[in-house]
Amino acid sequence: MDTKIIKNKELNIWEALIPVIALIGMLAYNVLIAYNGEDDDPLAGSNQFVLLLGAGVAVIVGLFNKVSFQTMIDEVASNIKSTAGAILILLMVGALAGTWLLSGIIPSMIYYGLQILSPAIFLPATMVICSIISIATGSSWTTSATVGIALVGIGGAIGFPVGMVAGAVISGAYFGDKLSPMSDTTNLAPAMAGTDLFTHIRYMTLTTIPTFTISLLLFIFLGLTIDIHGNADTSQMLIDIEKSFHITGWLFLVPVIVIGLIFKKTEPLIALFIGVLLGGLFALIFQPQLIKELMHVDTLTFKSAYKGIMNAITTETIIPTENENLVKLFKAKGMSGMLGTIWLILCAMVFGGVMDAIGALSRISKALLKLAHSTFGLFASTVGSCLALNITASDQYLAIVVPGKMFAKAYKDKGLAPENLSRTLEDSGTVTSVLIPWNTCGAYQSGTLNVDTLDYLPYAFFNIISPIMTLIFAAFNIKIRQLVSHIKE
């Protein structure tokens, strides 16, 4: 709410767009041409440097318009500081993945999930499960870090493309995140627009429920029609999981505790940290033989147990298996596996910070606002502004705060109730952030689920349809609440 919007009167719209056009062009070349081979991964470092190149273009524009370099550096520092919590959460998610693999928690989820979730219902069930967890916790990030990882593993074992499964996970996770009263963005949007939380949530269901229903139907259709190459041999897979781990329902106690802590409004970072510690403890209790095997010792001592758990937390852990379908599932990279994602976020914050400092973000939003000559134009401008901020500022909070501040008066002047704005901010700002590879949300989900953003993007139906749905409602004047009627109520 206290985020400032830096303005620069000398900047014109074309100058504001120069860094954006340069960045999109360089990223397109990098991803689609230069790093388009089988073994190439643009997220391994090249995209990060392209973001810095884009920031360099923005710096030149800023200097040309008499914005001091120190002003830009200060805003970059402020942006990076704002990501401290997200970076720590990413590190905890990496550690969590390591200890939950070593302890057998994730393999147990996969083991039981393979027996319960048949291919025909897997995709819609994944979306519904993630929706429930996300509504309960108020966090799409926590949902992906817990049940999301396991569901991607189960889907991959059954034979579904991991991008498709990740799309179902993200669709469900953002449905719950969007409607939960415990979600930070669900509280931020009405605060920016000038309405109250529960009016915002009730009004948001008008576009969210149809979007959820359409997304669910699409996943049902995919589940019934997709060729998953003859189904994986799940019976042999179950045997091989039991060979490597001691499988027991007691291991589910850890994710239940973590989700329960977040449901009780414990800080996600603290809840995930507790989950890491419990994962390490349960590894000692239930998988001592596996730790001995990984440490190449005959007797488990304090030193070998300590090293085994610390390695799982910090570095790559590979559980040996002869089953090719389980090789990827039996691998976790720990905290070190999140460093590429953190690197991406930091470089994105550099670009976003410079763009904010030179006044480009403010100028782009104002240009979109000038296009709002009708009610539909106002809604479309808000959606466009949120998308532009998610691309340029690389942060979903700025994609809510900046348009929220910019458009609040415009909605009031057109006689529209503030919940129109708050709903549009969520329909376009919150849910589309995960579709941008260099946005903090896109980078997080890609790193956590170990699926490239561009792989899950076509299947993140809920996130794609949400801004379209809000524009359809605006175009046909469906349930557009007027300010006068709102006051009478």
C-alpha cells in the first residue's frame, strides 16, 4: 500500500517503451532461436543477463532524460530488498524438497497417489485438490511447494506431460489464492481500490466461478482424450518405490502439520522451515537404511546422519533406482537448486527498479488510462496495465498497486463501484504473474515444480481465461456494479 510511484514529466510513451521492446526482442531471440536446442536452458543464466541488458537500455533512457544514476540504483536496491522474503522462501522450498525426498514423504505421496488417482480423473482431481489446499492456506506458493510437487511427480509417473500437470496445479493454486481471505493479494486489491475484503471476494466470484468451471471442463476433456502412451507400469513402479523407501502413512503427518500451521496463519517461511526440520527428523526415523546407503557407511553415526540430512537440505540428492520412470522423481537439488531462480528474480528486480526510477512504469500506465473512453475501455486499460507491469516490473504486487493507484479515480469518475477495479486487478494482475518467466511468481513456480514456464503456460487455463472473462463481463455489461447502486446498498 505504501509503494510509491515514481513520475518523470520529461519521459514520453515511446521512450518508456524502448526498454520494454528491447527486452522482449532480446528474450524472444534468446529463448526461441539461440537457446532452442534439446539441451539448452535459457533459465540457466542467459535470460538473467538479458534482463540486465534490458536494464542497461533503461538506464540509457533514464540518463538521457536527466534521471540520476544514483536514483536508479536506490530504486533497484529497494526492489531487491522487497524480494528478501521470497528469496528465503525459495531456499526453504529447495530444502523442503530435499528432506521430503530423503524422508520418503514425497515418494509416499506418489505411492498412494498412483493407487488412488486414475489417469481419467487425474488432471481435474489435481486442480480441485490444489484449489482446496490454496483456499485453506491462502498461498499458491505453499500449495505448489507441498502437494504440487507430489502431483507433478504422480502425473509424470502415470505418463502425463509434466507441463500439463503443472498447469492443473497452478490453475487450482491460483483459484484458491485469489478467493482466500488469507491471501495477501486478495487483501491488497480491495485496499488499493477502496472497497472491503468480503465485498471484493463476493464480487470476484462472478468471474472466478465461470473461469474455474471452464478450466475444470478443459482438464476433464484432456484427461479423457489425451494419449499417455499406454500408461506407465504402475505396479512395477510401486514395487520399486517400496524397494527404495519405507512407505508408511505416518509420513503424511509432516505435510499435514505444515499446511495446518499456515492455516493457523503462521508465517509461510516459519512453516516451511519447520517442515524442513520435521522432514530431516522423519528421515532419521523412517529411512535410516537409505541414509547409510547414500553415505556409504555400515553404521549410522551422528556424523553420517548429520551429513546425509545436510546434503539433502543444501545440495543435490539422488536416490538410486533401476526404474527409468522414477529417476527424475528420485532426485532433488536442495537449496542449491533454487539459486538459478533467485538469480533470475534479482536480475528481474534490477530491470523493474530502473524502469520505475526513470518513470517508465508510471508513463505506460498513464498511456493506457488515456485509452479508456468507455467502460469497456477502462476495464481493458486496467487489464493491459496489469499485464504490462507483470512483464516490466516482474512483480505481481506492483501489478496490483500501480494500476490500483492510477485507476481508482477513473472508476469513480465513471460511476463504477470500487469492487469493479479490485476484481479486475486480481483477474489480470494476480493470476497472470505466473505466466511470465522472469516474474517472481513465474520464476518461483518454475523452480519449485521443476517445469519450464513456457511448458506449463498453455495449460494454465484458469490464469489465461481470467483476464478474458473479466473483459467479456465488461463488454456485455454483465454484473457491472454502479457506484450509485453500491451506495444505496
